[in-house]
Amino acid sequence: MRFALPVRTLAIATAMAILPTVASAQFTVYTTLASYLAAIAAPGTDTYNDISLTASTPGPLNRTAGAYSYRATAGGDGLFFGAGTNADRWLSTNQATSAITLNNFSSNVRGVGGFIFGSDIAGAFVATGSLTIAATNATGTTTYTVLNPTTTTFFGLVSMSAFTTFTITAVQPTGAFLWSTVNDLTLGAAPMNNVVPEPATYALMATGLLFLGGIARRRKV
């Protein structure tokens, strides 16, 4: 059985938006799947369709998304809940106030994204509410608020360094409950054009520039 804990008094937002509260940890935000996929390499997706529907599952869960691995942990009682429908299952928490924490990513993961929204006690989509996403890498933590997301609201982050954690927390609305829910988590590596050249590459570049500079000087003589 899915459980709710005492609510906190917070206002419900009336428009969908993504609001960064800290912006110093070198993350780039993507709000469409297409733009996110264009910013990463070799994407892999975890659909969660193997999760038991409307049933509690003990965590942590060691999961894969294509060639990448990661761990999912639920706060509170440590249990996950299979939300959604038989045709499209979502990963959610057993307790409303529990967060979903994703960590232990493969070392080459630079992109984390998915469809992030809220669900009710039965595991059905809730149209209003907000969720907080906190992402941590080597430079620090950045927190975002996603207002009134739907099942097609995509939120993705590309990091300049390896991800440490990616946490999703439902903000409890006044007089009601909301459960953190994620679907089709997509992980990816940094694209080749964003790879920093190795020191040997820089040395070859410098040698080439010096050679071209010498040619230019000889032509002026």
C-alpha cells in the first residue's frame, strides 16, 4: 500500500516553468528531449516498464540505461512504487515526502534527464504541483523547481564533470499529497566536440601554430 505523510503548507503554482535557485555548478538545462539528445552522445534509456505496477519495491535499485549503470534510492521507508499504466510504467516513491535519489552513475555519464512529474496515491498522474530537482557534480549543487509538469514535461541536465547525484522531490501542496515520479530516464556521455584535448594534442597544436607563424614571417621578408 502506498503511504502519505503529513503535508507541508506550500502554495501551488499555476504555470509550468523551470526555475534555477543556484547556478554555479556548471550544468546546462534542456527542456525538450530533442535538444537534450542533440547535446549528448550515445544515449541510453531506462523505461521502468519492468517495475511491478501498483506495488511497493524495496530499494535501492541497481539499474541500467543502455550502456550506463546507476543506482536509484528512495527516501523515507526506502520503498519505490510502480506508478502509471501497464503499457507505460513509471518509477515513483511509496511515501509522498520521499525523494528519488539517483547516484553511482557510470563514470562517463555527463547527461541525466527524463520525464519528471507528480502522481497520486494510486499512481495516476497529477496535473498540478511542483517538484524540486537537485543535481550535484564536482563543482557543487544546483537546485531547480519544475512547476506544474505533465507526463510529457522533459527535464535534462548536461554537466561539465561527472554527476554525483540527481534528486527529485515532490513539493507537498496544501491539503493534498504529491509523489515524485520519473519516466524514461535517459543518460548520455559528453559529445565528441565537447571533449577537452589532451596535453599532447595541445603541444601539437602549438607546434603547428609556430610553424605557420614562421611561414608568415618569411613571406613578409
